[in-house]
Amino acid sequence: MASFFRGVTQPTPLQQAIEKATDGNQPNEDWALIMKICDHVGMHEESAKEAIKIIRKRLQINPVTSGWRTIGLTLTLLEALTKNCGKLFHLQIAQKDFLKDFKAVIAPKNTPPTAIQEQVLGMIQIWALAFRDDPDLINVEHFYEECKQQGLEFPPAEPENAIKAAVPATGTIERPTQYSRSMSQPATGTTHRENRSLSDVSSQQAAHEHTVLKQMTPEQIAKLRSELDVVQTNVQVFGEMLVTLQPGEEHPLDLDLLLELHKTCIQMQARIIDLLTQVAIDEITVDLLRYNDEFNNSLKTFENYMQERERRVGPSQVPILNQTASPPPSAIPTSQSSPTKILFCKMPVKIYHDDDADLNIVRSKTVAFIGYGNQGRAQALNLRDSGVNNIVIGNIDDDYAKQACEDGFNPVSIEEAVRQGDILMLLIPDEDQQTVWNEKIRGNLKPNSTLVVASGYNVAFKLLDIPDDMDVVMVAPRMIGAGVRDRYVQKIPYPCFVSVEKDTSGTALATCLSVACAIGATRGNGAVSSSCREEAGIDLFAEQALWPEIMAIFREGYNVLHDAGFSDEAILFDMYLSKEPAEIFERAADEGFVKQLKYHSRTSQYGQLSTMNRHDGKEIREKFRRILHDNILSGKFAEKWSNTKWAAEELAKEWQEVEKAPIAQADQRVREVIRPDRKK
């Protein structure tokens, strides 16, 4: 962090990876690392630009002092990127400045080895011949002709098929923003596989296939839908296993199934990518993009799972199929170096706005609310104001029923509301949902209905017995219910997570977005695609790791200051009663975590920055990791918390304990005297 604030540029993960892959001190090419680099560069235009800049610098090193080994490894990496990263990277090669620097590698003053000289000239020639039909890459052919006019002797041209193999054809079709390239093992017996990006398919072929799929009969569409149902089932089971299994403690049969599902999902994703180049039917394309997102998320989760498994039980003999893919041994030497973990940023998530949603979907349904408290009341009122007339409140057993009546609704029993509801808004507390579901909801569900949750907890940890014909979606506002209502009325956007967890009908996403739009969640910056697992995991992490640590810091800060003789009034007002922390967080939300510091005095800025920049976070990171993996993602907490009797007793005990804390008692004394909430 110190270097961040002081303006010192640190190497990016991509730069570190490229420098490691081209380190002249390593005995062999590290193909595992090279293919990881290719995976990342092939996904982002900015990554392709960054990669070419780093490679140019590596090619410009002094071979007299650094040796030709580094340059040779850089050429190997460059060839791999050219072959695997498609037109995103080819456009960078075609830049005149790069071509000039590339030729300079074999300038006479450098006295290059014959092998390096032949490799550079061969690469220029192959690029020129491979790119000659693409007007966007015409610079390469012009440069090639200039080199020949300058007297450079190129090797005999490779046959056409060899050129195509060395540099796959580049088309002009853009890949979807959701697509994330992945290198994995196939099920066909070959040892090297590349997920094809849309730019790897020729325009002519894509145009032909678009024509074919525009003319699909209803029977063909039904067959495709049936196949996509199989895809959905596989990715869902795969995701469920990653949530329920604990790394290193799996039954051997469960681990075998997990690995088999992983391999199956890789094959299915390849088919999804192919279909995305062919389908011209909007509804199917939306589903394909969503499935591809789910595959990307699940495969990333699998990689994290296997890394955690290795951390717990040591290096595994089980192949991690989606981490790296090795080219055929006959073509490329096997690396002897240890694998390198690179943490690259994933592709941007999907953001949904008002124009992505059709309000008429939710307006045409009966929406049943189970729960009329924090979120229930706000969302029910927002739906009604959005033109949803058929709203039924299932709530006659508590004090919220009176509020519902005052708001103009006629509450009925939970059972009756469930029987009426096409869309079921389950908005009661997490710890009550499983019991209410089993006792009052499950047996009364309307066929082919949709479950909407605002918290991913019970869905993520599989605590609800959901029928096969039911769609499951999440619409999760990231603020309390009062804020959801106030911002809707004031037409102010607010953050919200959305996801499709189960899509039996094929229209779950449309229903999800319709509900999100009706409560005002797709305004402004839009609703962010997520998942129940992600929402629940981050929520629980904040509740069990982040905020407890912050509260403990305030508690211990009070103890230290109090023991030093400072007054309770001064301590508490400076800590939080003045509401300064609330303003700090509001500024951070509006302008940025770091930029909010400009509103502090220079003394405050220096005190915060100098201390934070030198803070060693290793201990707290390890503590947070244990909480996240051992208590949350393992499902241990969810299993305990689903016992409502135990949960109520434990919560009562914790309240009794915290109320004994000196800061809590001081807070009560100070409030009785000063009343910091007094308006006048």
C-alpha cells in the first residue's frame, strides 16, 4: 500500500508473469505459465496492449549483458500469444513501432545467433502470409515487403496449411463481453485444447451458420432447449458440489464425481461457445451467455477449491484440469519449473438496466409476499407503484400484518398466499426460512411458480427443498428496506445483485429482471449479475469477519483511551457519536476509499496513511481466510444456524456478553446525560 500512495509503480501480475516466463535463468520453457498468460491476454484488449509493451521491453534488453536466452524465451512466448490469442493480439503485432523494434532484435550490431535471426525472420514471414487477407493487419505484409527490399533473406515460405496452423485465421466477429477464455483438457484424448473465441471463426462460416439457425423449426428449438436443460443441470450440480464439499475431506466417490463434472462442464462450455457464433435467436443467445457466465464462475470456483485443497492436504495427485493445458509433447518441451499462481482480474460482470427488463411480466402475475418486514414492505409498495396490481401478503401471525392493512393490503395466511402466487417473494429472516418453507410453503406451491429471494443464504447452502418445476432467482438490494423504498420514491438508483439459480421454464432471467425493475433496482447504474453463493459468502464474511473486527477495534480503542484517563464523553464523541465515521463511509462510497481522505486535515491524512501503509496485514488475512473457508464456505455455519432453537439461544447469549463490555456501558451513561441524538 505504501508504494500505491507514494506513486511508485509496482509490477502488474501480467508483467510479473511475463518476466518469469522469459527469465533466462530457467532451464526450460514454463508452458504451464505461458498458457496462463495466453488465457488472460486473449480475453482483454487492454491486456493485449499491456503484454505487447512488456514484450517490447524484453526484446530491447542488452543481449551482451543479459544473454540471448531471455530473448529466445520471449520469442517463444510471442509465438504462443500469436497462435492462441486471436485478433486482439494480432492487432498489437501489426503496430509499426512494434514491428520496427522486433526487427531491431537481429540488427547487425547485436551479432545475433543464427537461430535467433532465423526465428525472427520466420515469424515476420508467417505473420505476413497469415494476415495478408485482413485489411486491419496490412501493416505486417507491407513491413515484410520492405524487409525483403532491404535485402533481408527470409527462409523458404512454409506451406499454406503450416501457416494456418501457426497463426489461426482472424475473423471480424466480436466475442461477447461475457466470454472468458479457458485452457483445459478435453475428453477427446488430445492433450491440448483451446476454447475457441468468436474471433477464431471465419466470417463466412459464421454468416452461413447464422442463416441456418435463423431457420430453425420449433422442433429444433425444442431439442436445443432440451439439450440446454442438460447443460443447466450439470453446471448446477457442479456448483452445488463445490459449495457442499470441503476441500481435502471429500469421499473418494464424491471427488471422482466432481472431477468428472468438471471435465463435462469444460466440454459443454466449448459447445456453448460454438453455439454463440451460430445462433441468431435472441432468447437463446441470452441463455447461452448466461450459461457461459455460470461455467466461468464455476470453473473459477473449482480452481480456488483445488488450490485450497492443495493448501490443506498438500500437492494432490489429482489433475487440476482447468489450471493449465500442456501442448503436445512432440511439439513443445515439458516444463520442469514449479507452477506459478497468477491472480488476474476476471471479466466484467453483466449489468442490467431498465431497458433490459419487461415490466409487463411481473404485472401479469400474482406476486405473493412471505414477510412484510424490512424488505417485504418496501418491495411490496414499490411493486404496487410500478403497476403490479395482484399482490397478496402472506402474513397474519405477527405485528407486521397491521402495517400491511394500513398500507392498503389484505393479508392472508402464508399457506393461502403461496397457493395464489405465481411469483413467491421469500423475505423472512434467513434463520426462519427453512422451518417456514417446510411447514407452510413447500406443500402449497403453485405449479411452475418462481421463487425470488433477497438473500442468497438458504439457496446457496441448499436448505430449501425446491421442487423440480420451480424457477429460482435472486433480487438482492444492497441496502435496508427503508432505503429501498425511499430511493424508489425519490427516483434515486441503489445497488442490487441479481442472479438466476434455477431456470426450469427458460424465462427465469426475464422474470428476475422484471421484478428488479419493478422495485427500482435497474435504474441508474443498474443491477449487477451475481449468484446466491457469492452474495451469501460476501454477506457472511462481512458479518463474521469484517464488521466484528471493526467493532473490536473500536472496543479496544475505547479501552486504551479510557485506561489512559480520557473522558468517556470525549472518547465516544470522537469515535462515533459525532457521526464522523458515517460521513467518512458516505464519502468513500461517493468518491472512493482513498479519495475521501482529501476531506481530512493534513495531519489526519499523514497519520492515517503513514500508519496504514506500514500495517502488516498478514495475520488478519490469515484469520479472515480461516473464517471464510472453514466456517462459511464449508457450510458449517449454515448447518448450525439452521437449528432455530440453538440460534435463538446463542444469539441471546452473545447479546448478554456484549452488553457487559465497558464501551457499551459507557455508551449508555453518556447518552443518558448528553443525548447525542437530540435534534435541538
